[in-house]
Amino acid sequence: MLAERLGQEERVVFRYCDAQGRLREGANPNGSLHHIAGVSSASGNVVGMMPHPERASEALLGSTDGRLLFESVLAYLAGTRPDNDLVARR
């Protein structure tokens, strides 16, 4: 099965989970297999995901919850860690 192969190849980069990181049905809004929310290409240079954090990245849009994803990517690329205060507020 494709979902299992993606897991074996370590290409699953996001999963739907609760705030404690547990894979629970209530945290999987669309019922995706194995709670998969995002995968990478075989070479790892492309990521596709179902959630749309860009739609929740500004207060003007109604939520800033998605902003943490972008900030964590920028921090990773800069060789640092995301702001702990921002993470703690989640």
C-alpha cells in the first residue's frame, strides 16, 4: 500500500494529531490513512500537504495557528530553533 511505503521510506512529514502528539480520530479531520497530512518527494525537495497553514497565518485571515509552521521552517534554515514563547502559546 502506498501509505505504508511512504512511511517506510520516511517520506511522511506531517500527521494529524492532537496537542499531545497522539494519533486520534478526533484529530484527523478528513480521515486520511495513517493520519498522513503531508509527504515529501523521493528526493526530499518537494513537500505536499493537505492542511493549508497559509490560510491561518495572519490575524486578518482569522487565525495565526499556521504561522508556526512557516516560522519553524525559517528557523531551521537559519540553523536556529523557533521562538519558545510562540511554541508554548500553542
